[in-house]
Amino acid sequence: MREVSLSWSKATLASTEFFELSEIVSNLKVMGHLAVEPTGVRQIVLPTYHEGKTVDDIDGLDFISVEQKLNERESDALVIWNRHPLVCLASNTENIHILPPYEFDQGAISVNIRGLPDAISTFVKLCKMVLEPDEVRVHNVQSNADEISAILTPRQNDCFSLAAKHGYYAEPKRVTIQGLAEYMDIARSTYQEHLQGAEQAILGWFSEQFQ
């Protein structure tokens, strides 16, 4: 497993379609992916508009279609269909995962990508052909994995590792809680308790990384 951070500066993006986006928003945070297809990605985004700009301006961009305005809890969250070449490049590269949240901030972009080493290497090479990043940084994923393993009980670790290995967190899921419990020869409720404990511990660890 490998993780890299790619970043594009405001100066680099000034001559691309992203310049138009920078004139509409000061920040566009991508909160999650709802669908990933060869022609684009359906994303939940949270925009911060420049004065006088609205969702209609975002919808007017060539590479973005606004599908829904959520208006949940007074936010301006949107569901968009993003067809930008960089987005399509990511959606067409197997064995990588773009880690949300990430953002377009003050005209610049930074994203973290995790996946198999060969797939990451291929994606970075393709990025350089489409729009070369200003910076590429490689992270040590194994050290993170070791930290996570250390905060779990042995049983939580076993249950979480099994779920991840067999596609429980894939979309759509490739295995059920019942199937995983039967594989470990324990009750479904017991397996679910261990897995939920692991998930809560991991989420707690992850939230601490941003403090």
C-alpha cells in the first residue's frame, strides 16, 4: 500500500478551467464520492462563494453539473457531477482511492491518494501528462497501519482486518457481517460488537490527526 499527496498551485491552475472556478468560490471542499464512473464522479461538495456568486455560477462551468442543493443544517452543500479530465483520470485508474475530504482552496488543489504501488505510480505519470503537479509527496502508510493496530484489541484487529480484506468497506459491499462472523466461527452479534469497537477507535484516532 502506498499513499501520495499531489498538489497544484494557484499559478499552475491559473491557465486551466480551474481559474473560472476560482472566480466563483474561494474554497470548494469535496466531502465525499457518491459514484465513480469512467465519465466522471458524483461528489458532495461544500462551496464558499465570492460575494455575488451563487450555485448557478458553478452549474455554468463546462466540467461541472449541479444535480442537487442539499440545504441541510443551513449549509450550502451540493451534489455535483464532475467531468474534469483529472477527475476522469482518477476514476479510470484501477486500484487507487482518492481520500476525501480534500479541497480547492484559494485557487490551489491538494489531494491524497492511496492504493497499490504500481497503480499509484501509473496515476502520477498520467497526471504529469494531463496537468503536472507542483509537488508529489510519498507517505509511509505502514507506520499509520502500525499505529492503528496498536489502539485495537487483538479481536478488534482480527475482525477489522478480515472485513477490509474481504470487501466489507467496498461499494457495493462484497461480504456481509453474517458471512464474516461465520468465517470466524463466532456469533454475528459478537463479530459486530468487535467491528464497531474497532471502527470507533479508528475514527477517534483519525480525528486526532486534524487537531
